[in-house]
Amino acid sequence: MNLATTVHSKVQSVSRLRSFVDESVQNARERSFCCGTEHGVAMRGSVVLSFCVLIQLSLQNTVNADAPVLQTKFGALKGEYVKAKGKDTVVHSYLGVPFAKPPVGPLRFSPPQPAEKWAGVRDATKQPFMCLQEKQLVEDLVANMSISIEVSDSSEDCLYLNVYTPSKPGAADKLPVMVWIHGGGLSMAAASLFDGHVLAAYQDVVVVLIQYRLGLLGFFSTGDEHAPGNYGLLDQVAALQWVQENIHSFGGDPGSVTIFGESAGGVSVSLHILSPLSANLFHHAIAESGTAAMDAIMSPNPLLTAQYVGNASGCDISSTKNIADCVMQLTEEDILTLVKENPMVRFGVTMDGRFLPKPVEELLQSQQFNKVPLINGITNDECGFMLPNFFSPQGWTDGMDMEQILPFLTIFNPTVQDQSVVELVLNEYLGTSPDRTKIRDGFREMLGDFLFNIPARKVANYHRDAGAPVYMYEFQHPPSLLQKKRPSFVGSDHGDEVIFVLGFCFANGRIKLEEELSEEENELCRTVMAYWGNFARTGSPNGPGLTKWPEYGDESEYLGIGLEQKPGKNFKGKHFDFMTQKLPQIIKEWKEGPLVQTKLGSLRGAFLTVKGKGTIVNSYLGVPFAKPPVGPLRLARPQPAEKWDGVRDATKQPPMCIQDRQVSVIELKFLAMDVELPEVSEDCLYLNIYTPVKPGKDAKLPVMVWIHGGGLVFGSASVYDGSVLSAYQDVVVVLIQYRLGLLGFFSTGDEHAPGNYGFLDQVAALQWVQENIHSFGGDPGSVTIFGESAGGISVSTLILSPLASGLFHRAIAESGTALWDGLVIGNPLLRAQNAAKLCNCDSSSSSKIVDCIMRWSEEEALQCSKQFVMMHFSLAVDSYFLPKPVEDIIQKQEFSKVPLITGITDDEYGFLLPAYFGGKGLIDGMDKEQAIKGLTITYPDPRDRWIVDRVANEYLGDTRDPIQIRDIYREMMGDLMFNIPALQLAKYHSASGAPVYLYEFQHAPSMVQKNRPSFVGVDHADELFFIQGTCFAQAHLKATAPFTKEEEELCRTVMGYWGNFAHTGSPNGPGLTHWPEYEGEAEYLGIGLEQKAGKHLKGKHYTFMTKTLPDLIRQGREKTEHLEL
């Protein structure tokens, strides 16, 4: 019988035919006349050609023509033969083998039921349906993977598995079994996207690829008995039970089963180690790039997701039963549409009390898991490209901004919820560099650690400590055919090892690579398959010809797997200690808050962080510095605070002092600030402290005491935040409050109500700082007071008061000084009588006015206070706080000669203040009468009308153009209230020998400027955003729009100047433009996006306002006094 007869008659014994062909090929090779050799080509006889062709046909037909038929207890299966490249072993494949009943109809959202028997021979040559998912997503993913594969349709009927075995039916020796669990985020992929024939051929193992329900159908849960969830994981358990009962029919050993999977498949493997349902169903485990310790895979609140799904599906969501019943009725098309329209809805693993009886961490810590040998590992760039490409913003490969990263932290690491914790994590990975490519790479590293690297090491530690063998790896070689399609910065990406683990280099079945790998990569395929195959056989990956893979021990040993294998230690240790030890400790401490002991009692505060800085700031809010000024203490000097028992809660903002709260609400909205304001109360003498110093540490940092503005009628500590300045400048920041308006500055000009109570509150706060700030790490010998507007006036006034002498050592007065003509009340009794009439009090004597006010309820005090505008009640010459008129103290230099920063913005009366004072016609223009009327803020006495006219004439002249009048009016009011007084203060203070630094702030915050008319420059209070570092704030006070990068740099610059001044008394320091001291040429610094030194600031009307006008006023009042005599 010749060879042709043998082939055409298709003898029944395939093994005999294979042996015959193999022997013929070998003989042909030995005689050197097989097709393709030089000798063979030379011999052109027809017999030789026919023989060669028939041999090749025979080789093909042995693989494809003679389908293997296998008998199982469920029925017969007809499979097919397949051979891997480079290996003679013929593998039998059986596709679409059912391991459970189709989970359809009443079996939706039910545990899988055993498969049923079938009659006849079942065709097992076609790939099964994928479990229900959007097919296009899979096709798009495959298109980017340089793999040729036909993607199956999806269906709810999908509980099938594929078996690849090199064993001949009926063989006595049973082979190790490797059960592959595919990844895909528990929402996509299928067995058909993988191929087990190469691994089966090269490692002589039976490979089983299983499927399981995905997404909504696999992991929907209401969190109770109506839909407990985890159906996909129960499907995997059912598949493993099927393996135990049936794999012997395929030549597999049910006593030697290794489960392995990647990504969500690795998570599944790790979960089976924990689940009591999976005990004894497997004997070794390989978790690639995914473990049960990955928080993001869990569904902590399944009911919330279920309600969302129910609502989106038009279901009654009043009960979990109604939701479950409704979702049971959805069609496959309904489900696919729902998922497509709601891509952010995630279905994860639930603690169902059955598959997962306890939280993952608890099971790991208590070692209540299957202690099987484990291989566990990751790639060296898990979030290199594929995963970020799914969710990162467009253009992310070119670089990212910090703001683009923030949303992902809480999604992928649920433990990182608190904004302060977020900032710590960002600082750990990204530092403070503004480089967008560094931020991008830090983001990728951070997500890789969150999702894969740190969970992998945590699981390895728990497994090792339980006494089970563990082998860790880091895969370090990106496949060349994939790397061509990626940016150059990408390393070995998520999933890269799968090509080598499953031997796609040699695939010859339904899956093929689009191009050949290099020979070095082919060798890596053999190496990786050998490690995995050895492990499946023995529980150890080591074997002949392989680099020794060290067992994971106390030094966190691992194997780096690439074109060369290199053992290493301290697996992924760079951020592991921070994320697993330091950060959890911080979170634990933060839940309790810092506890500080003061001489008045204990305070429990809160921890804060700021953007761009790793410093943790301790905040203590609402700390009392005086007794509540209520009852008999209304209109009285503040009294020292009393001690308290126990621990006082210092985590809530204190009430604001009595004021019209709505004014602050409107102003903050106008300034694009988001803050929840507390209520108002007469009990308001509290301060807020921000310190970078841990309790108990005697650091003696400089102290900066902030005095808020608000025209002495509104404002509070709560509309500011000292955390940023504290963190960036290493200072203790104190924000104080003081009585406002009528209750803070009412005066009859005699002993019944001498006034200045708000200023005395500020003194009391400074005395408290002297006595207590050391408990917060502050140095009472290095106190800087600073404030803006009425806060700047307060600073300047405290410089003049003998009561404040020695309580501070440096001062910063921003946009406000005590030299404004309208500050001191000229006739306090007259003003008190007018106020009494407005508030329905007897005004016949000062004692009756005060008695009336003292009887008011808090609500009555509030309603009366609302009738008065800013600065209506202000500074009084009381012979106590202010013993002499301001001019006398200044001229005699009877003030605290401390280093001083003072300054203004370049458009102080630009928009905010004229809008507050009712600047009618401000947008479209003004006439002279409107402009003149505005001057009465400074000169309210009708007898001073001639002064108003003289000032108006100096500025307005004969101008008639409404726009010009408007702009000159704004300049005039800015000069009167802020600019000229600031220049005078600088001059007088410098003349006393104290260092003075003058500034003009020249940059308007972009987010505020867009809400103002175009003619407005840098308005009153614009510098506050930068001085207090609002750019980086993330506590209770936040900007509603982002700052530009240039503005963030300005924040750093301004805080640098202010912080240097608090430390040394000079604003100058490394990296900053030199700020000249104010001297003979009136030097100043223009502060904006660029800093520029200048001379003779605002000199246009200076001589008139500081010499001509005062002389005229003095002469006029002398004349008036003479006439009155």
C-alpha cells in the first residue's frame, strides 16, 4: 500500500498515519530530497514532487480533517485538532462546552444551575457567544492590539468554556489543568479572545478558558436577598466544579488545578482564594495584574447603583424587590442601551455573605483563605497607555494638569476621599512641579500603584505571612508589535504579559499576531510559559534552564521578567510604605483630629492640606479669647476667656459678629468665592488658628495675626483661610474676630460709652496670642499683625495705641490706614443721638441712649445695626485705646516703631466700594453732583461742604464728560480713602527710623475681572486672593473658578514676600525681585505677574492732599471757631 492510497483511503487510526508521515519526512530529510532543499529542487521527477505534496497535505489533514470525538458524562463532543508553531504536539480543542444552564428567563440574577445532558454529538468547533456586552467596544480594543481575531456576538446565553488538551482520549496519565479567567473589568471580554492551544502544547497541560456573566447581568446587586450579586463569580465557581467533575474526560487531573487570570481575571483568582465556595476546587493560583485588595473593584454601596439603574430604566425604585423584578424584565437590547448611555455606572463585587462572607481586608488579616501556592505580579507600567486612554481627557499624552487628575483619585481609590488626603497623595506622587509631562507620568504611576502594584504586594504579604509559597514578578518587556502603536514614554503596559503567558508568539489557531515577534521575544514566550507550566505541575515556577525565581520573603523578593530575567528585592517599594503605613495612619489620626492642650483647656482640631504642598496643617476653629460680650458685657471692654472642662470641639467655624450676613454672601459671590457662612451672634469673640506644628512640639514659628476688613460693620474670620499661608511659609496664622458696627464702635464720647470696643477686642486677641500661642508652635516674640481695608486701618491704629505696644513686632497694613480723614468720629455724641433716634431710643442724654441699647435683644441689636453703612461707627479718641488725636501721635512719633509693609491696589475705588455705596451711573458715567455727593463719605458734616467743593475742583476742574467724571471720581475717592493715607503713613513711619516697604498691587484676579466692567483696574481687596494663597486653598473656602498658572506663581510670590517679612522683618529673600525700602525717593514695589520697583507712587495730587488741603482746612476751622466766639 503506497502513501497516496494511505492518504486517500483516510485510515481510521490517525496516530498510525501521523507516525507514517513523520517517518517518511525523516527518511526524506536523510536522503536530502524533501521539497524545498537544494537537492530536492534539483530532482524534478514527478514521483518525488507528488510524494512531497502528499506529505504536506497529509500533515494538514491530520490537523483539520479528522475531528476528535470525546465522550463526557453530558454527551459526546466533536472538537478539532490544532498545532502550535514550533511544536509537533497536536492539541485537541473543544469550544463552547456548556458548564451551566443558560442564565436566562427566571435564571437571570440566580446562581448558575448545572448543565444538562444532550443527545448525539455536540459540535465543539465554534466559539461560544460572548456574555452580554457591547461588541463594538471589544472590536475597537482588539483593533489596537495587533491581533487578528473574529469577535463573536454576545448573548445572555454564554456560560460555556473552551478546553485545549494535548492528551489523547483515554490516556492513563492525567495532566495538570490550568483554568484561565479572562479580564475586562468584569464588564467585557470572553474566552474567544484568548487561545489555550500553545500553552497546552508547549507545557503539556490541559488549558480551560471559562466565561462568566458580566456587567449588569453578572454583578447587579440591591445589597439584599432580592439581588445579592456576584453572579459572575458564582459562574466561575460553577466552572471550577465542572472541571472537578469532568476534566478527567479530557485527560486532565482534577487534583492538580491551577487557576490563572489577568486584570479582572487576576482579581477573580484572588477572590477565589478568599471564598469558601471555591475551597478545594483548585490547588495553585496565578493572579496577574489584579488582586482582591484592589478597592476599585468593590461595590461598597450596591443599592445606590441599583436605584440609579432602576431609575434610568423607568422602574419603581421604592423597594429593592421592585427594582430587582423590574430589571429582570429588561431585554438584552434594553441592557445594552442602558450600559451604553451610562458608561460611568459600574457593577462591582459585593460582600454577599455567601461567595464573599466578610470584607476582603478582614479575610486577609484573619488568614481565612485557601493557602495555595501563589504567583502574583504586575507589569512595570500598569497604567501606561491602554487604561488611561479609556478615561483620561483628550490630549493627555502630551501632558496633564493637576486639575485633570483630581476626579480620578476618589474613583480608583475610595479610601482617598477627604480633600486633604487627596493633596497628600498628589504631593507624594506628583510633587509641586508644574511640568505637565511629569504630572502625566506621576498620574500614570499613581494609578498603577492604586489599582495594581500596591494591592499585589499587600496580597503577597498576607499570603506569605499565612505560610503559603508566593512568587512575585514584574513583567518588564513590552511586545514590539504593540509598542509601535504607543507613545514612547510607555513601558510594559497592562496586559502585555498575556501574549507571552498564552504563547501567542506561536499561535496557529483562530488568534494570530499581525506580525511576527523577534526571536528574543519568541524565547521570552518559551520562558514565561515554562515558569507558568512548572508552577502548574509542582507549585514552583522553577525548573531546568530557567533563571531561579526567588520565593517572596521578608525582603519582598521578586523576579523581573523580560528579555533577561533578573531577581530583585523590595517589590514596588517606592510608594508602598507611604500608601500602606503612613497614609492610613494619617487618615486614622485625621478622623480624630489633632489634640492640643492650652492653659484654658484642651482643643480638638482638624488636619488640612493645601494644593501643591505636602505640609499638614492643624486647624483649630472657634477658640475663645474673651468672654462672650453679652448682657452686662455689651458695650464693655472684653474680659479674659474662662477655662473649660473636657475637650472643646475646634472643628467648626465660629459665629460671625452681629452684622447683615447677606452683605457678606453677596460680596463673596461677586468675588467668585465659595464658602458656607456661619450664622451671626453677639457671642463672637473667637479666633481660628492654623499651624504646621504638631501638638506638643515647641517650634516657635513666626505668628501672623490677620485682622479682617469690612468697613468695621461686616466680615469675620470664617471668610478667610490661613491654611495655605501657614503651609507655604511655615508660620502660625491666627484669624481673629471683633465686635462690629454699633456694638463694636458705638460711642457717646463720654464715660457711658467711650467706644472702640472692637479695637479693644483686637488687643485682647493679641494678649491671648502672647499667653497661649506657644501651645500651637508659635513664637510670642515674633508676631506680625496684618489686615486689609478696615483690617489695615486696625493694624495702623494698633501701631498708634499704647495698649497694643509690645504685643506685636511687625505690621502689614493693606489698603487702609489710620490717616484717613473720615476715620475718627469728630462728634461722637451727635452721631450717637442720630443713631438712637433711628433705633427708637430716648436720645435726650448719653446715659439714656446707652441704657436703651443695653436692653435690646440680640435681634433688636441686629436690626438696628443693619441701618448703618461701613465706617459709620469707627475710631474714637477715648483717652484709653487712643489717648490723643491721630495727627498728634503721628507727629510726635508716639507709636510702635515696628517694621511696616503698607500699600494699595492700583484702582482702590474701582468697582466694589462704589457699588456698595450706591454708585449710581457708575457704568454709563456720572455728573458732577453725583461725584460731589460721594465725597460726603469722608466729609459728612454739612459745615464741611466747602472742603468737598475744593477737593472736587482739584480733581474734576471743568470736566463735563460723564465717563471722564466717573473715572476721575473713582481716582479721587481712591486717593482720599486709601492712596494718600498710605503714602502719608509710609512717610511718617519711615521718618521715625522704622523700616517701611510700600507696594502697589497691579494684577486683578482673572476670575473676578470677568465679572467687572472693563474700565476697572486692580480693585479694592484684589490682593487678598494672593496674600492668603486662595489659589491653593481646599478647606472650607474655595475659588469657584481656576486660577491661571501665572496667577498661581503670583500666589507663591506674594506669600513669599509676606512670609519673609514675618520671619525677618524684610520681605526680601531668594528667588524674589528685590523690594526696595521706602526712603527719600518714596520707593515702592509694583506687584503683579511681574514685579517692578518704582518711585514716587501716586504723586499726582499728593501735594494738594497732604499740604494745600490740610492748610485750608486748618485755616477754615480756625476762622469758624473765631466767628463762633
